[in-house]
Amino acid sequence: MSTFSESTVLWRLHRGRAHAHATLLATAGRATLAWFIDDVMDRAENYDTLELALARADDVRGALERDGWSDASG
């Protein structure tokens, strides 16, 4: 498993003036995914693999996009 010394922002979304982002922190043998709405943590989840955490991040992003959120990266 890859490890990171700092958290990594996976995506940023916006809807009107609201904004959301997902952050990943991976350590040896574990990954934590947290997502935030307007800088307030909505939820954090721990996973045994990086792949599971990334798949969940995609699921969360998809749910937000279906609810009207848009990519804020560009």
C-alpha cells in the first residue's frame, strides 16, 4: 500500500455558495476518508485498503453530483 505523509484532497465540488471536498489519509495498512461540507466534517470512515477508500470517495462524489453539486476544480 502506498503511504502519504500528508492528507490528500481527492476532489472539490460546489453548489451555489456551498462547497465540499474529500480528503484521504493513507498509512501502512489503513486509509481514512473524510468529506467536508462548508469546512465541517460530514463523515469519516476507515478502510483496510486504499482501493476501498478510493472507491467510496467515488461513490460519495457521485451521490453529491446527482444531488446537483458540480466540479469546483476549474
